[in-house]
Amino acid sequence: MAKQAILRPTPVKSAEGARRWLARAAQARRIALMLAAKDAAILESFAMECEARAAPRDDKPLIAA
């Protein structure tokens, strides 16, 4: 599966917040196992976005000014 860009991920301020996003990703993947491939791909994208939101983010700008 191709990697997808996540636009403007929000920083996670606590470990509890990260756990919630990871739980959402896991739930989306469990549901995806019960769906057709096309629908499962949508949930996989959502799961990847949830994982990106759970990842710690530094405050460095992406493009140097």
C-alpha cells in the first residue's frame, strides 16, 4: 500500500491522548477485516492518520524560512 501524506497533524499533549489515537487505529483495522477490500482501504487510511496523530511531534517548521 502506498504511503499517504497526512496534512497538518496535531501534536499529542499527553500519553493518554496517544493511547486513544492508537486504540482508534486498532479498532479501525479490526473493522476493516470484516469489509470488502475497497472499504477496508478507507479504514486503513484512517488508521494511518490516527497513528500519525499519536506520534510525538517536534515543533520545528517543515520548510525553512
